[in-house]
Amino acid sequence: MAQQNESQNQSTHSLSVVKPMLIGAGIALVVISFFVFGVDNTPAEWGKFWRIRPLIVTPLAGAMGGAFYAFMDYQSSRGFNRTLAILLSIVVYFVGLWLGTVLGLAGTMWD
């Protein structure tokens, strides 16, 4: 019986990491979509498929910010200050989102 309980705890823990990552990636996708799909006339030197890079890179950065939130949530359950963990997670998420946006738009809109 003890082995079954350990496997249930392990699957619950892995799901708790996926949910914040999906939420972080979703928020990042919405943010970058405002920039990418708001452009009407694109210069020819940007290329035909210039939108693909920002739509991949920025949500990946958002997912990493969500993973950091899950890590800090785990640390707060082990005794780390909960308020500090949430504030640190928010700061890291926004810095990561900004860096992901810059990296995604480098050479096109961020020039």
C-alpha cells in the first residue's frame, strides 16, 4: 500500500508544475500576440514568416516563469516565506517575459 501512495503523490506533484507553466505560457502568448498581430505593413527584410519566432520564444519564457513559480511554491511549503516567494515569482516572471519578448522580436520590431 505504501508504494501506491508514493506513486499518487509523485503524479500530483508533476501536475502541479505543469499547470503554472501552461498559465505562464498562455499569458505570454496573449501579450506577444498584441504586438505581432497588431502590425499591418511589414517591411520586406523581415521575411515572410517573421511571426513564428516571437510566438514560440515568448511563451517558452513565460512557461519558464511559471516553472519558477511552481518551484517557489514548493519552497514555501517547506518553510520559505510565502509572501516573499510570491513577490519573487512575480518579479522573475515579468523579467523573463520582458527578456523573452525582446529575444523574440529582435531583428524585427525590436531593432
